[in-house]
Amino acid sequence: MARLSYPKAGELNAGLEELVLSRVGGVGKEFGYKTESAGDLASWGDPGLEELTRWVGRMAGQLVEKLLGVSLAEAYLRSREREGEGEGGRAPVVGVVARRSWASVYRSGDRHEPHFHPNTAWSAIYYVAAPGPCELDLLDPRHFVDYFDAGISLAGEEQRVRLVCAPGDLVLIPGWLRHAVPTFRDEGVRISLSWNLNYMARSG
Ligand SMILES: [Fe+2]
């Protein structure tokens, strides 16, 4: 996973907060536990949001390149070889793109129970506004680990990592990693944006 700060957060977030609130006020989908925007962020037609989305994709790509120590194109070719699907010809152009994106608004008492994002390579979460810390719980992916309780945990033996983020932060986690938003207790709103990211490859 990775957590990083968007360099342009200062100039973007206030306007983005207003934009999200106007969108969820109109076409928002009400869940019992939070309010989520309908549609895709790409359809909002906001240049700042589009620039942020491109940055999120670039950061996810760079994270993967850093983890693997090779370019995305090289990693893609290797994965095709592993699958026995090697293809000749020119080197592919490989990137990370958003397949789905939405805004979430939490008000006092809202939460999001443990879940993961199927068919997603990377889940991206960006914090737009909050009166206090933005908490995100990352849950242990091991099967049946819930049955184990070490009692006192001193060196990370517990089954949950709680990230404490702030507006302007971006979190990238694998799509399979279960996560949850603990109950939001502050007054005001906690606003985040989410993208389901996947790789896209085309011949160069
Ligand atoms: Fe999620």
C-alpha cells in the first residue's frame, strides 16, 4: 500500500468540497451508512478533478514500478509470459486507469463496514475534507484469523491497521484488501473520493 500527499491539495480541496456536496445533494445515492455520489467522477467535467484522477493513476503506476523494480510495460510482458501468452511485436503501452469512481460523504454516525473492491487491481482513496482525522481500517486478509487473539499485542500482532489520514492524502491499497471506515463522530462532513483502478495495455 502507499500513502502520499497531493501537491495541489491546497488549491483544489475547498472547491472540490463544494462540488461534491452539490453533486450528492442532487443525484446522490443514499445508503443507510453514508451518502455516495451516483455516476462517475469523469462525467462531472471538472478539470481539477480530472487532473487529480490522472495523478492518482500515475501514482499507482509508479508504486507498482517501484514494487517490481521494472517498468509497467516490462511487468506486463513478464505477466503475459508467465501465463504462456507471450506476444511478439512492439512493446505495449501500459497504464493504470479508473474503471469506476465516486464520492463519499460521511456525516456524524456514518460508517462503512468491512468490504473490498472486486475485479480491481488497486483501490484509491483521496480525502477532500474533514473536521478531524480521516480514519481507515485495513483488515488482515488471512482466512480465519479472526479466531486468533494474542491478548496484548506489542509488535503489530493485531489484525487491523488503522490509518489516520488528513485532507489532501491519497491512499492506495490492493483491490483485494478488506478495509472499513470506523464510525465518524465529528460534526460536519468527511468527504472522500474513490477510484477502482485497473491496468490497461495496448500495443505501442
Ligand atoms: Fe472501499
